Amino acid sequence: MSDIDEFTRPMPFDSEAEQSVLGGMMLSEDAIADVVEVLAGTDDFHAPRHEMVYGAILALHGGGQPADPITVANHLREQGLLTKVGGAAYLHTLVEAVPTAANAEYYAGIVRDCAIRRRLVEAGTRIVQLGYDGSDATEAMDAAQGELNDAAKVREDPDSAMIGDDFADLISELETLQRDGHAQGVLTGYTDLDGLTHGLHPGQMIIVAGRPALGKSTLGVDMVRQAAIRDGRPCAFFSLEMSRREVQHRIISAEARIGLHHIRGGSMTDTDWVRFAQHLPRVKAAPLTIDATPNQTITQIKARCRRLKQRGGLDLVVIDYLQLLSSGTARRTETRQQEVSDMSRSIKLMAKELEVPVVVLAQLNRGPEQRTDKKPQVSDLRESGSLEQDADVVILLHREDAYDKDSPRAGEADIIVGKHRNGPTATITVAAQLHYSRFVDMARA
């Protein structure tokens, strides 16, 4: 084959696979969830009109609306794109051409593989140019490596598994740390809070907010510990900040009352190991999925939750935390406030559609630090007033000893229910046992 033939070859793509993916998605909502987990974005499609159709399907699905040929056509018409995709007739052709919606995930794999090969071709073209442009060879090599990395890194490998799936590896790591010296609704476990809210209910969006390092992640982990380990209810914890191993460490520390610094520092005592062994069977058996896949969007989390619910049920979702989520949209002119507002609405719709309570951890702005008493208010929620509007319950976390080390309330934390759509608000005091990575009722403390 000549050099001319090599550079005039068509880019890798499979038109029938792209059509079958889109047709399957418009036939089945389950197919949408399957495809979203495979494809990285609209640019995985080679045909521009297929990109437009895929974007319309995701927009409708993300807004809690059906995505069939009629609704997709209407959405594209509103965007002024219907003619560009071939009109409503082409959308019906897509549906009629798909053999079965059940194979949409397989067809998506073909589309993804073609997209990766196209990226490699494009990266190769840019690398060839780097070789000819006369720049420093070392810099060119570094840039070429970056091109290959960008082409290969279409989607991060999901860091997701049942909590007990790799406990053999976890135990081995703990032994290495020890040896080397490194390392009604759904109840929350807080009696007064559960008495106030009667638990967390399906369809609710619950915001748990606080300033950095006050313990909002600990509060979120406490909720899934109570639900999954104590009550045996299927839960999912999505961590965009901590690794899956860090979440496991916190759960072990809280359940077995082993100092978190002992676990991470490899200084577990004999008593610690005994406690660990006593609690291990119950923790391993918990129906708790920990997903620490980075850079997730609400659409991807929603797809993952739908699968979990289909396979083994789902009673509670906790997302840590809102400001680390990305919207997954390509609207560059969109303000961050609008982006957070859209994500907030999508989370509320997800809670309603999946019929589970969704707890979203969020950061507060610097408002509390500028007041004398430092107590947070609902208006301190960062970046968007939509958070307060969409939430059914807003919980604000406050610890006086975080600002005043000599506070007579050292070791206490206030769980401030600042908004409760279906009941009263209140301030509930709990004990902060942060060395065990947990909060507990005052009576238990």
C-alpha cells in the first residue's frame, strides 16, 4: 500500500453499529443506562447527525423525560437541528433498523472501539507533525507521549465493587501496614435525627453541608454504615474525593472502634486486630457498593444506580461531594452557578425516578467564618440557591471546637436541620469521635 493510500483511507467507524445504538436507546430506557456506561461522550459517534441524536437522547433522559422518536424529534426541532439529522423520518428509521434493544450495550462497544481507533489515527497525525516541526526532541517526545495518553484515556476504569469483594487484599494490606509501619425510611443511626425525619424516604434529596474538614464525609459514611451494615439495606456510596480503600478504612475504624490513625499508620494493636476480626464478617456481608470512579457525571451515577437497583435492590445513595461532580455538558458559556443548578435538579429527578433517598454532600461558602458565632445557615450553600430549593432536607454540620480549641463543647457536633420539607427543623447534638471516623448519639458516647 502506498503512502498516498495510507493517508486517504477512511477513518474507522461502523455506521450500522451507531444506528443500532441510537435505535436501541429510543426503544428502551434500560438501553440508555447500558450505553452511557460504555461511551465517553457524543464525540464517540463518527457521523455528526448521530452525535446530535445521542445528545438529544441524553438531554431528555437527564431531564427525566422519555426519549423516543417523537420526543427526540421535538427536542431536535426546538434546537433547530431536526433537518440536519435527516428529519423525523430518519429517527423512525433508526428504531426500525435495530435488531433488538437488548444488544445496545454490545453495539456501543463497537462504536467505542471505532472511536478509540480514530483518536489513535488523529494522535498519530499530530505525532508525525511533532517529528517534523523542528522543536526540541525531548519536548517533542513528551508531547507525543501526551497525545497517546489522551487518545487511550477515553474513560477511567471504574473503581467500583461490593465492599467485601476484595477484603482478602485489604487484610493483606493491613498486615503489610502493621509490619512495615505505613498506612420507617432509611435510618441514619442518629436517634434524634431519625425521630425528627422518621428516616430518609424514597424520592428525597438530602443535602449534608459543611465547611471543609468539619466531618461531612464522616456523616455520609455513617449513614451508609447504619443502613447497609446495621440494617442490611442495599446502599451505594459514590466518592469523588476519597479512594475506595480510604472509605473502607473509615468504615472499619468506625465499626470496630479502631483508631483511623492506627489503620493508616500500620500501628494496629492486638486488641485492634481482635476487634477487626469480630466485625469483619458483618462488614463483608453488607450490601454496600463503594464507587470511587473519578470525574463522574450525574447521568453516569444514575445509570450505575439503575443497574444496582435492578440487580439487587437499592435503598440509599450517598454522593461525596457535589462540587466535584461535572455536568457532562459541552456548554462552555454556562456559568458554574447554572451548572450546579442543573446538577441539583438532575439529582432530585434521579431520587424520584429511582425511588430512593439521595444524600448529597456539599461545601458551604465562607459565610460562617465571617460571623461571630460561626454557625452555618442554609443560605451559605455554595454556588447555587437551587440547592436549597430542590432539597427536601438540608442538614448543616457545625463543630465549635473547629474554631475554638478551648470551647467547653469540645468533642460535640451540631447537626442542624435547616430545612425539612415535611416536618420541623431542629438542632441535634452528637458526639464527634473523629479518631474513630464517626459521630454517635450523646447517650452512646
